Amino acid sequence: MNMVSRNTITTDDFRAAILRHLTYELGKDASHAAVEDWRMALSFAVRDQIVDSWFAATRKTYDAGAKRVYYLSMEFLIGRLLKDGIINLRLLDQAREAMQALGQDFDTVLADEPDAALGNGGLGRLAACFLESLSTLGCPAYGYGIRYEHGLFRQSFVDGRQMEAPETWLLQRHPWEFERPESRYRIGFGGEVSTKAGKTIWTPADSVDAEAYDTPVIGWQGRWANTLRLWSAVASDGPFDLDSFNRGDFAGAARPEALARTISRVLYPDDTTEQGKELRLKQEYFLTSAALKDILRRFDSEHDDIGKLPGKVAIQLNDTHPAIAGPELVRILHDERGLPFEEAMKMAQACLSYTNHTLLPEALESWPEGLFGKLLPRHLQIVDRIDDAHAKANPSRTLSARSDHQVKMGELSFIMAHKVNGVSALHTELMKTTVFSEFHRLHPDRIINQTNGVTPRRWLLSCNPRLSGLITDTIGEGWVDDLEQLKGIEPHISDAGWLERYAAAKRDNKADLANWMAKTTGVKVDPAMMFDVQIKRLHEYKRQHLNILEAIAHWQEIKANPSADWTPRLKIFAGKAAPGYFFAKDIIRLINDVAKVLNADTDTRDVLQVAFLPNYNVTLAERLIPAADLSEQISTAGKEASGTGNMKFALNGALTVGTLDGANVEIRDHVGADNFFLFGMTADKVEERRLIPDHAAQAIAADPRLGAALKAIRDGVFSPDEPGRYHNITDNLTGPDYFLVASDFTDYYRAQREVDAAFKDKTHWMTMAALNTARSGWFSSDRTITDYMSQIWDAKSLRDS
């Protein structure tokens, strides 16, 4: 049974293409080629097929004079691209057969590809899903980001502590990108602002150049390809100072290049220092300015009337990181192109739209006005003029993007966008009543909802071939680009034979994961255990500490009654903490310390184990999600904007234990309340609970299990060499506990015992799991992008034109 039908290229032709690239692109003889050589040759052969679609899509866009969508994001967590391209081109059979004919193991070659280190979490994975859906739908689009040399960091553990090392994904040649030396733009910083003949002139003191690297993004069936353009920073005046070099100052000669490359070296530099803050603001301006210069160059190549810009250009700001796009576009239109300020501002607003991803005030970026003015003096002036114009148009309000000596990027994004969207129904409504309540009253039509989605090509078809194969056998392959067709499997769920095939796919996925864990981490687990998975960025609001606290309490209960009929469970964690986020790093270490104790306990380890898998990335997610039985979506209600991991888990048949937060609300509505384990306070109850001064103490007093678990941590049960190691965590949970771990603990513990009971009935559990798959079709990023196209961008598909 083939996962998808075949592309028309023959296996022999594909094999010949691979050998041609091995010989003439890589200069290797087949008898002496290493796995990396075969992977590169296969990648180039696949890329050949992608480029044809890419060029055709570009020509069609120019011929149609079509409006383009430009998606600006600090992250594009694209993962491995080789299998993604093979799947979307429908070349899986030919690629596998060709590599087999060449004496190579196809899966080993695929596994050699490093993950592109271009993101950290949901923000970047969403951007990657959106690019793939834009291509699948045939909407002309560019993604703009930064070509990070090292991404975030490679995570490992030493004595349970997170250790950070550079993510060296670009040490190997990246076969998917094309360098574009002709697309190079100078980006300035600092300097002075002057006026000459009534015209404002910004003269930067320093500059770097942005060089473009293009990666084609192929859609399903290879019918359209868009571009991910990433910027790399290089010194404006060449790679090194020859005079310094000739004087023997070799380090000084290379300093300009080293300082320039710093901008595109690391994702999210630690901004707990002034230097870190400055670098991060430089990165954001670097990305945004280069993108806007490129967008306008492309527009000018087709149109001679700048007034047409909003009809040809839609620019989406993915969170506040590219918020400087508003002032920068106004600066270019007003200072450089001579438009009156008010006209430039209106034109920029008509082009720009903004996606908000957080209700956390600290995550709505703001910059000290001193730093902002030092790096971007003209933009600070423009921010003030934007505020003045907004206040003049809305005289009854005193809303401002610059206040309290800060430049507030959330407020700036809102003012400069014609549409502002949330990413789940709950999140969007909370935006209207919390972070943007005053703006919403002023602009009641500006905020709209666009619930996130995930691409079914990567997150079901590719990562879970056993399940996707069963689905295709049952209803055909039309579901791959029309995910709502998954409803067609629901009538089959009551068939015992079909449900056994569904269960067998899950069992085999779990066995694969268990074997991989044993081989790579030394952790040996029984695949028959419930695989309970929480994989996401480490943050207090995501409440990984609630999860491990429940594990401790459950372990204590098992210890007290070891002969009871317990449901065997493996708790799997993965995710990175920001280098300067010490509380989150303490949570990681606590989880690892708890795992060390529980996994060594001969009384309990057959029914409860814990594993924290290092260096979470897209590839690890592709292993974990198809094997998961239970999906942990336990954020404090009102704090998670949406989530996309929750959608991937449900699509792949994991049941959710979760709060009514983010897209959990919509997942529960779609899959059915009976197929979702709900716990915890609602967002309004959370706000009420916080008003109680001793809410944590009350919760601890009311639940002896919670008190005992906290006492075990405080007494050093999991850190006997340093009993006070986790006093920051216990002091927080017994004191302010802003994210209400203690207050939600009792209901969470109840829900987990409900999960245990349900898992014992295998037929019922698998029925619920299969219903999650059947009813998750609405969570396709194709649906999300279709709505963006019609409701925000006014963009059309050219795929079938």
C-alpha cells in the first residue's frame, strides 16, 4: 500500500538524477560516498523537481500582476525538508526504490539531515505550517526571516541541569537554499537626524548589509512553490579591513565582519543585559528593514504608481518582533519617497496586519526609549508622529505607543495595522477585554479571530505513515488537502476490525519510540504503558511544574499502596528554557531529579516512569506525537493564545487533558466533551482566584497530597545532596503562585485518575482516540490561511488559474 500515488518521474530517471548530482555536484564516486553525500545528492535531485514548480509559480505571479502576501517572522521552525519535499512531490516510492537500487538505506539517509535551527516553539512552527499551506493553496507569498547560524541552542543535561551549546546546523552545506548576492541591502543604525530643504534625512553611524538566501517551499502535489527568504548579516565594507591586516592586527581586521555576523548568529540573544537588548532590537530592525526594502524593490519592478501598494502588497507581522515595520515603512514612504506623512501612515496601515500571540504583558515587547532612540533615532521621531496622528484622529483617547519612557511594540503594532488577529476564539475575546481593551473600544472592527492550524502533510501524512495509510485505505487520499474529509472515517470506528488496525498503528508507533529512546538515551520503557506527553517551550504559564508535582503525589500514593491496580504510565517531557529564565531551568532540573528517583524505585517503576528528552525540535516532535496516548495542555486558563501542538496530538489520536485555554476550547468543541479530559478554573475564575491573598495556602491546606508533594521537594527527597535546591519553586508555589498551580492541582489530580480509569478499557480508549482524529479536520492550516486570504489580505489563489 502506497502512502500517496506516484509522481510521473520514473525510478530509473530519479536514480540517474541522484547519481548525476553525486558525481558532478559533489564530486564523489558512488563506491566512496558517505551517507551525507547520498543525502545531499538525493536532496539536489528532489530540489530539481521543486525548482520547476517554483519558477512556474513566480512567472504566473508576475504575469497576473497579482497581490503578494509577505509573512514577517523571527522564527520559521521548518525542521527537515528532504522528506517534506518528497512527500509533497509524491515521490516517496521512487525515492525509496532509487536509493535501494543504489545500495543505500532510505531511512538512514533521511535521518542524516539536520533540523534547520530557525525557531524555538509554536510561533516558528506555525509560520512553517502557514508557508506550506500558502503554497498548497497557490497564494503568491514570501516568508521573511533571519538565517541564524546557530539558532537558539543545542540542549543537553549535566546532573539534570540544562546546558546550552551552539546549534551548528550550517556546518554542513544547506542543499535547499539559493544564495542571492544581487539582493543585498544596507541596514543602518544610530547616527543623526537632520533637516535639509524641508526634508528629513537620517544619516546612520553604523551599518551592516543584509544578504538574501532563498528556500523554495513546495505545496501538496508540487503544484505551487513560494519562497522563504532569509537574511544573513555581513559587513558593509567587505569581509575584513586590509589596512589593519597588513599592519599585523589580524583580529582587528576581522572585527567588522564578526560584529556584523553577530546579528544573524543566534536566535533570541539573552536580553537580560543591555548588550543583549541592543542586539535583539538590531535583529528585529535588520529583518524588517531588509524585508521592506525587498518588497518595495519588487513592487517597483512591476508598478510605477506607489498608490497601488496596498492593492499589491499584504504584510503580516507574526507577533511584535517585526513591529518596527510600521515606522520603517512610513519612513521610506515619507522621507525617501516624498509622500505626506498622513498619506504614508495610511498607506502603511492598509498594507500591514498584526497577529498577536500572547496576553502576557511582559511578552508584548517594549524598548527603553533611550536604547530605541540610540539605535533608531529617526524611528523614535516617527513613533511620536504616529502617536500624534492617532490622537488627532481619536481626540477622546490618550492611547500611545510611547509612554512611561518605553516604546511599546504591541500598541505600535495595533495602531499601524488595519487588522489585528488573535489565534483562537478565547484568545481573541480576551484580547478585546485585557491587553487591547482601550484600543478595541476605539477600533471595534479591527480585532478578528483566526484560529491556528497545522499542515496535515507533515503532521499526519509524513510523520505517521501507519495511521495516514489506514485513513487513505479507508476514504482515499482526498483528505490530504481537504482535512475535513477525515469525518469519513467516523462510521468505521464502530467496526472492531478497523479499530484494531487503528490501535495497531498506535502500538507500533509506541514501540518505535521505545526502541529509539532505549538506543539514544538509555531509558528503557514498556510500550504498553500509557505515553503521557508534554512537549513545549518551558514557561511557568505552561505549568510543567504542575505536571511533575502531580507525578510526585501519584508516586507517593503508589508507594503507600504498591499492590493496587495502578495504570502504568510514562511521563515524557521535552522543551527548552531560555538561557536567562532561571525559574524555568529549575523546573527542568527538578523534572530530571524526580525522574532519577522514580525510575530507580523498584517498588513503583513498573507503573510510573518519567523521562525528559533533550534538545526538543521538529524531528523529535515527529517521533513523539504519533506515539502519544495523552496530550498535556495544562496552561493557566487565559494565558495560552492558541497552541498548535494540541492540534497535532488530537489529529494523531492522543486524548487531551487540559484546561479551557487557547484552542483547547475549540478542540473540545470539535472532538466532543466526552473525548477530552477537562480540569481547572476558567479564565474568569482565574482572575477571581488571584484576588484571594492566600489562595495557594488555602489550596495546600485543602489537599494533603499537594502538601506532601511540596514537602518532599522542600525536604530534598529529589536533591539529597542539596536539600534547598528548589526553594525558589516551593516558595513560589506556597506564596504568590501567580499561575495558580496549587489552586488547580486537586482538579488536575482528579482528571489524571479519570485518565487512568479510561485507559484500562482499551476499546473505549481507542474509540475516543479515533474520534479525535476523525473530528480534527477543522484544525488544518489550509483552513486558517484561506480565512486570512479572504478576511485580512484580500489575496487570491493562482494555483488553478
